[in-house]
Amino acid sequence: MNTRQKKVVLVEDSPIALEILQRLLNSSPEVAVVGTARDGEEGLEVITKTQPDVICTDLFMDNMDGLELTKRVMAQDPRPILVISNFVQNTDIDTIFRLLQAGAADIFPKPSTGSPTDYEKIKAALIAKIKVLSSMKVATKPQQQKQPLTPPPGSPTTSGSSLKTEIPVKNVTSSYRVICIGASTRGLQAIEKILGKLPSDFPLPIICTLHVGEGVLSKLVDWLSLQSKLKIKVAEVGESPEPGTVYFAPEKNHLELDSRGNFIYLRAVPGEKHCPSITVMFKSIARFYGKTTAGVLLTGLGHDGVQGLQVISQVGGLTIAQDENGVAFGMVKEAIALGAAQHLLPIEDIAPFLLLLSLSK
């Protein structure tokens, strides 16, 4: 086997889907399926024997499902896990969040029809994702350190008064008027942690672009509204950003600001990989708000957001990138290499940092 090939284990209970996925992946000279399993229990044995670079698993299976498999792997022998399922599309934000919380590196929807022809259409995207994940460094997530999805009422994690203030804020010389945040699908948990720690009277608007599957955004907004004291909504054309409100870029459109600072939508151009794009949003906000912009780039795959974060820094704004277990990966790694990230913070410190920024007026 070519030493440059990425070793993959497939865990899938459907013989047809398993055969199709195996054929698709083995068609690439850069990927090799080194083992297969029909459920999580068998998958653990195959993973131990083959030591793959990436694990691709279905979600619902007998004996041990994909969620439990993810928990076991990340607790005992952590490695990148891609969940490929019909149930990570637009059906259940809670399921997606549980998978990411358990340590899954990313999720990938199966074609709804299950036909070989439709699988062929997602072949390039699937192989590209596996290649990126194969270089990802992951940390152990002990199973005993489980966190409830929704903090109980009155919990310190949801109270603005409990935020830490010991974080050194360097080079903060101007008043900030807006926070913008960009993340990929893996950033769902990170965004929830940030928004859940900010008080209802947070004095700045927060504008977000998140890479999620089609049909997910409205459910994500509803779900986040239950986790945060802030008002959370999809940005509407003609609105101007208001304090204490979190705005998300709409599906299938870039989110920008016009010359008066009101939201506008921009359709994607042919060939664009991400729409909405983090970079498009960051650049537009930097153009309008200039040095009063604070940009946050969270963990995720790819490059989107990196150039936008650099533009915020170039206009005199402040930039933050997420430090994930001391490992810079994907977007964040690219931002550091480009010199676009002024501050590198673990996720638990980002909300306190933003609160300090909002008070530096």
C-alpha cells in the first residue's frame, strides 16, 4: 500500500451502503479502506487491529451505535471520527451536538436516496474531508467527564456574573462596536459555550457565520435560544445590528453590510466552496466597522475565514482564534500561519475575553 494513502475503517450496518462506500473510497489513490465492521462492537476490534487514520461510522446500529463507538474510541484510543448518516442532515440538532460533544471530528450526510448514483455525487467531497481529517490531532475525552447538554438553571456556566476576568487583554486600545464569529460544523459546541456565558445585557451585537447542512439553521437558532440569554435570530435584509442580539448568516447566501451598516444578502458565485462564507462576512464587517471590529475564528476544517480574519487585523481590529487542547488545526492553524490571529484562547476563555472587550469603552 502506498505510504501516502490515508487508512480508513468503515463501520456500517447496511451491506449495500458499506459496499458503495468501500468502492468509492478505494477508487481514490490517496485513500485505502483497511477494515470494515457491521456495528460498534466489531468496529472497536477492527480499529485496534488496523490503527486507521480516520474512522467513518454510521449512527444507528445494533449492539453499539455510532455515538457510543465515538465515546469509546475518544476515551481509549482517540483518532478522527467522521459520522456518515441519514440522521445528521436537517433532522436533529441535538443528535449532531451530542456527536460533536462526544468527540466526533465531523459529520457527513448520506444521500437521501441511497442510490449508487447519488453516492457518486458526494464522492469528491467525502474523500476531501477524509484527507483533511487524517492530519487532525485529537485529544482523549474521558467518558467520566460528561457534560449535560443544557446547564441547569442558575448554573455558574450560564451566569454572566460568574465570568472570569483574569485573562490578560493585550493591545486593547479602542472601543469595540461589534463581535463577529466564524465556525465550521465542529464549531457548534464552541458557539454554544460562548453564547451561553454571555449576559442578556451584553452591549454589542454578535454576527455569526456557521457552516451547517441545508435545513439545519432554523433548528440551530431555536436550540441555541434555549441555551443562551441573548436574542438569537437569522439576520434579515435591511436590519441593522443591535446590542444583545446574535445574528446568523442565512442559508445559501453570504451575509454582508451595506454602506449604512444594514444587512444585505449576496448570492454565491459559481465555484465558491462555502456559502455563506466566513471570510465574506468578516471582510464586510471590517470595511464598515474598521478598528472597532473584534473577530473570532473557531475550530474547523478548511480555510474559510482565515483571509477575513487577516483583514480585520489589518484594519486595526482585534482577532481571536480558538486554541483546541493546545493543538492548532484547520482554520486556526492557517490563521496562525498567516499571522491573522492576535490572541489564541481556549474555548472556555473566549466569552470572558469578549465581555472584557465589551467593557473597554
